[in-house]
Amino acid sequence: MIRKWNVLPLMLLVMMLFVSACSGGGTAQPGTDATTNSGNSTGTAETDTESGTEEVAVDVPDLGGRVIKVAAWWDLKPAGETASDKARLDKIAEVEKKYNVKIEFVNVPFEEYMNKFTTTALAGEPFADIVQMEYKSALPAILKGQLLQISEFTTPENNINQEANLITKYPAIAGNSYAFDSPTSIGLGIHYNRDLFKKLSLPDPQDLYNKGEWTWEKFMELAKQATKDTDNDGKIDVYGFSGWAIDVLRHFTAANGGTIVDDEHSKEGLSDPKTIEAAEFVKRLYNVENVVKVKTGDKTNWEESNTFKDGDVALFTAAEWQLGDITFAAGVVPIPNGPQGNKDVTYANSAASAKFIPKGVKDPKIVYQIYEETFDIPQIEEYPGQDYLESRYTDEKDVAMIREHIAGTGRILLDDAYTGYPIGDYVNDIIKNNASVTATAEKYKAQAQAAVDKLGKP
């Protein structure tokens, strides 16, 4: 890790040595000429020249006690529980003193968050200097000119444009880079109940994946084998799969090389043959093979995303943050690719979020510089997100699977950004009403495209 030194003491030392080494004639030239970006500098260095005294500004602006707010719908302040957290808290204090600022972490409830952003952004006074935002919320804000591109608040010297080991650019949106955040190593896959797999003597999905046998049909085969009446009372008590049907379709579509909506080309994706193929597979899971546990009685209820926690489901789609309160050992494997898919994309990242800087923030370059510097700490973790991943998974094979085969394979999906996009109705007709997939796609195609067109193009 390359450390950043305080410019002023080094400069003064260089000047003192230079002046003491000079005798009489000639002009002593300053070794460094650092100029400020904005605001008042924290100090100046004086050097003797033939024409008198020359001041060299130090590139550290004094922001006069300004409060820089960083907002999310959870508390972003480091908890101080890990060595990295403690180091960052120390760095935050150091940066606050260096620039004469106060960094405040603002926690706004999720249900209030976007309303607060929109109201303050329209007034030209964003409620925070840096905001966490979901991509599906960021797209409309970008189209309204409410968020700045990364190029507008960074310089070529910023870490994000160099090593990017402190802060990295997140995937482009609306054709440009707006989003940034800490590097990470997470992603969404198919989790499975290891205890249940052992009890039922089923092959480990990770072994199947490593042998190149992890396909849609193998997934279906395992789900069918796991769905059974284990106590012979005439009722199924173990199920092959569970999940929220809308997200299940999103993920399997992505794993088949398709997308529910093509943001890049502003085109609906419900009628895409790859989406239709995925929808046929998901419909088979629910309505033909009947391997899905539906705890709520409603196949498309979002609460089904937590049904796996009962411990009687073999395979399930879930994010790593959902595993905190489970009572069984869980493994993870990529969502299997469909016939049209490849390993570069294995899931739909419909919940992607990152940091953005709103238009109207004063001195955004300084704000970003300060934020980036708070991450310039000794890299204690072996890789980005190590502490977090190891808090979610206890088996090193799962961590390796996430890092090597799942992280970075999510396709950003923004169907929720388009008001009136009929993904819910589409899935309801197919899964709950058992309607024809092709007929359903044709039924909602025009409505879906109208929703895309209404939002507009970048």
C-alpha cells in the first residue's frame, strides 16, 4: 500500500536543506509547486529567491468546519468491530482534521429515502453530499439530470482512476459511469441445505459444478429427488426448491443469456426467446414437477424468498445477507446456465446499489477526494470483503465459489425503474394462472415497451 505523506512538513524540510546548501549567486527554485483545488490552504511554505519571498500553496483546502453527509438506508459508519473498521475510524478522524470537516453518516429509512432525495434534489439542495442509491432508482434520476458522472468529480490522480483498490467504478448506467463504491467480492447464487443433502444422500452441487455437470436439467433432477414424504404420512415434508417467483424468473433468464428488459437498447424483454425459454423452465418447476414449497399459499408472494429458512427446502435462491439466522449449514453454487447462457452471466442483479454524488453538491471534487481518502488504510483483508464473506460462510469452499465463479457475473436489471412495467402480471399469469408463456408474452409486450418508452432514453 502506497501511503500518502503530509506535504507541508516534507516541503519545509526540502526547502531548509536547499537554502542551507546554497551560497550567494543563483536562484533557489522551490522543489514543489502544489496549488489548491478550492478553498483556503492549510498553510504556505516560504522560500528565498532573488526577487524576495515566494509562497508555495499546499493542496489541502480548509473547509471551515463543513459537514459532509454520506447517506444510506442503513448506518454506514464503521462499527469498529474489526481491525479494518477501527483503522477506518482513525482515518476518518485524521481526514476530518486535515480538511477541517465533519463527516456525518445519515441513516434514512428505506421507505422515506427516495422521496427525501427527490424533494431535495429538485430544490437544488441535496440532503446529502454522497448518497447510496439502487440502480433502478438512479436511472430516472440520471435521466432528470440529478446525478453527476464520475468524470465530473474525479481527477486522473484519484485512486478510482488508478489502482481502484480503495474505491472502484461500478457498472455503467444510461451509457456512462456514475456509481462508485468499495471493491467487493459478493454475488447471488443457488444456495443449498447441506444438512438436507447429506440426509437425502444427494450429490453436492459444487461437485457437479466442478465436473461441468451443473445444468438446468441436473438442477431439476435434484429438486425432484429432494421433494418427498420422508415420514410416510402421505404428505410431502421436504421440498426441492423455494424462492420468490419474480426473482426466480429474473435469475434464470439472466443465466440463459436474456434479460427482462434491455436497458441498453431501450427494449422490452418479455417476448425475447431467451426469456420465454426461462419462463417455461420456471413454470415447469412450479406447475409441472411441483417441487416448490409455497409457504404463504401465494406462489408469487415476495415473502417466499425466506421460506428456505424453515430448513425443509433443498435448493433456494437467496442473497448472502439472508443467511444470518439459519439453523443449518448452507452451501452455494452459481445459478446453472440455461441452453443459451454462459458463465459470464449467472444471475440478475436487480438490487444493485452504489454511491452517487447528486447535482448541486458544492465542490464535488473535494467531497469525493475526502471520501476516497477515508479508505486509504492498511489493507488487512486478503481480498475486498473478506471479513463480510467469512461472517456469512464458514466453509472456505463457499467463499472460493463466490469469489471465483459468482462475483462479477450479475447482469444489472432495471425493470423496476420503468413505471407500469408488467413483470408482476406476466409472472402471475404464467405461474399462478398456468397460462401459456408465449401467449402471455404477446399479451404484455406492448405494455412493457410503452413503459420503457415513457421513461425515455439516455
